[in-house]
Amino acid sequence: MTNREYYSDSIEGFLKSSSDEVLGKLTAKNDFDVGQSQRDAWVEEISILQAVLSGRNGSVYFEYSIPRMGKRIDVVLLIGPIIFVIEFKAGEKIFTSSGKDQVWDYSLDLKNFHESSHDLFIAPILIPTMAKSADPVVAATAHSDKLLLPIECTTELLGNVLDEVLHFCEGSEIDSVKWEAGRYCPTPTIIEAAMALYNGHSVADISRSDASAINLTKPPIEHVALFDEAQRAWNIEQTANFMLRKKKTPGFTKSEPEFLISCLDRHPDWAVVVCLVGGGQEINTGEAGISEWVESLSRSFPDWRIFISPRLTDSEYSAGEVLESIKSRAHVTYKTELHLSVSMRSFRAENVSLLVKQLLDLEFAEAQQTLLQVNEKYPIVITRDFSKAKRWLREKARGSERYGIVVSSQAQRLKPHAIDVKSPMDPIHWFLDGKEDVRSSYYLEDVATEFHVQGLELDWACVTWDADFRYGRKKGGNIGRFAVTAGIILRNRSARII
């Protein structure tokens, strides 16, 4: 197993090592040139820790990697039942909000994505090395997940802070061997992945790498095509229109699915098309739906094998006729494993999609049971008071967790609440700018619609709608939508509009 840190040892071994020995190991593990300022920072950190760790048992880790963020924790200490996450600010005199967010983000990442840290106490500590005074407060958050509030600390007070935290938290001593062996299983957002790559981490570092992950890097190039939102592939008319306007090719007679399959069909040995299909989404003008993929195979490629999920019979996929049409077709295999029921967009949201489906299908008893499971790790509340909604978001978010207001694009009657879905917003500023920028999602002034947030994510979302979201009766059954005028749903790690 590759070490995630530049240096690690038992506290006993660390105390017996000279500063030069520790510095040499840190430098040897670093892939980049180490400047004098970094050397000086490490020497200072080593000196501070060796002064306060005397007489303690545990383990110490320098420059512990957080691949999802493309960064490294200055120091991690395992002492007793606690993981101490320490961020030093060399030469700084004050405690900044960005520094507190940084050490909190590191701690949240361990809590949420490092398997052996999930159920342990984690204490984030911020130390500006030139700070002369501090008022350390050891306290838990309202989330009750054993993650403490960031602690402001000076170098002189660090020993006392360690003692206070150890007195505050109870539990068994952490097994450092088991902790080190824990899998780190992040699923970064698009933005986080791009930032990590920019900061020098490889795709392997930031992607899920546990034993159950599927490796799609091995097949030869151009033998495998992955088509996301496959139900949105263009029909013949839309494809022909595009080819005429953009490619100056008149008389094009293939839909987008048929054209893609025809390209891969040129391989003499094998080829695979993986179609990822989302449920519960409207099909827009020119989009062919799921049926066109099957019809293309039936028309032009009868020898291709179809592996399909039997769950496509669910109403949200509108694919019942497709499955009926291929009952007599050769080379069709139904595999339940092809139904991706667990969302990887949100590590806490395994059952959220199921909950939404049950609500839309009027399965209230089942939805109540699912909600009980969901609310343990994925709080969902509802209110008609925007002030309460905004306060809830600010209270729940920790570190730099991003929050914002997401509104149905058809919600025209939210103007009394100072929300105008037609008012332009800049997605770049909304998703990327910090808490101090009025254009960012943090300010809870500009709102995003389902089109703005498609493929992007918030940690905490206020999902808002108007009378466009309603339940109505139609002949032949109860088919429709629910509506609560100016309703607001607040939820964690939101990925899709309900």
C-alpha cells in the first residue's frame, strides 16, 4: 500500500529522531523541489511537536495526503481515541476564517471519505506560529458526528489543548495499523477533480480506488463508448438537421444512437456501448428517448448483444414499450446489476433517489420508512419561511462546504420572495467564488435553476418551487405531480432537482 504521508512514525520513534532525520525523510518523499521556506516551516513544526509530545503515546504523520482536495494536512496525530488534524500557519499572527475553513475541510474529508476515520473523534487545530494569544474552545458541533469545532491555538498552548481534547472525548485507543490501512474512497465533484488535477494529482489519486471499483482504463482505445444521459440522444430529424447546419452534409439518415453504433461496428473483433440512463426526466424536442437505441440495433445491427436492466420497466424511465419489443429478439440478457441504485454523487444519499421516486409514485408508507433511513445521515426539512431556510443552510454548512438556493425554472411566482428565475446568474461566480463574493452561492441572493446545476453539486441545497410542482389526476390513474406553493426543501449534498 502506498503511504499517503511524507513521514510517519510512532510518537516514541519521532521523539528519538533528530530534526535532520525527520527533515531528510520529508524531503526524500517530496516529488518537487523543496524551497527554504518549506524547510524552515518543517523544522519549526518538528521542534514544536517534539516539545509537546514528550510522555505521550500514539502516532504522528507529516504531510498527509487529501487527494480529493489536491492538498496535504500539515500534521495528523493519533493519540488515544482522537485524530488531531493540525494546520500550521508559519509566520502568521492572526486566526483567519480561511485558515479555520481549511483545517475544518481537511477534518471533514477524513470523516466522510476515509473509511477508518468515519466513527472516530476528529479535532481540527489551527496554529499561526507567531500568534501570541488565543482562547481555545473545545466543543462538538450540532451534527453529533464526533467532529469538533476548529480550535484556535498558539504554539505555547498546544500541549494544554491536547490534554483538554483528550479529557473531552472518551473512547478506545486508535489502532494505528488499522487506521493506516483504511480505504480512502472519495468521489470528487467535477470542480474538485479539476482542481486536484491542476494541483498535480493524478486521476488515480482522486478517483475511487477500492477493490469494488470498476477499472475502465484497460480496454483498448475506441472500443468502448460511454454515453451519459443516453435518453437524450438525438433522433434522425435532429441529427440530420445538425449535420446539414454544422457539417454541410445533406441527406443524413441516421439517428445519433445508430450513427455511434455504426462507428463502433467497424471494429472486426469487439466493441461496447455503455448507455447511462437517468429516470424521471422530460424528453425535449429532438431527443429520441431510450427506445431509439434498441430500435437502431433492431434495424441495422441484429447481431449485437443487448445487456439491459429489468428495472427499466419502472414508470420513471418510460421504457415499457422498448422492453416489450425486444422480448422475441435474440441476444438479450437482463442483469439486475445494471441498475445503479446507489448514487455516487452523494456519499450520504444512497436512498434519496428512492425516496423521491416513492413520493412521486404516491407510495407514502414506503416513503416514510425510507425517510427514516435517509434522515440519519442526510437531513431533509421543509419550510415556507425563506429566512429560516437561509439560517438552516448557514448553520449546517461546515468549513467551505458550499450551499445555495436552487429553484425550479418554471417557478414564476417567487418574486415576492425576491427570487426571479429569469434574472441572469453567472455559474462560474456562483459555483467557484468564496463567501466574501456577493455573486457566489454562499450569499443566498442569486439562485440557480436545474439547468444551471446539471452535473454540478452543492453540499447543502435549498430546493425551491412554485405551483409548477403539483399533483393532478388523469384518466386511467393517478399520474401527476405534487405542489406546495412556494415550498422549500433543504437537503444535504443535493445532486438533482426533485
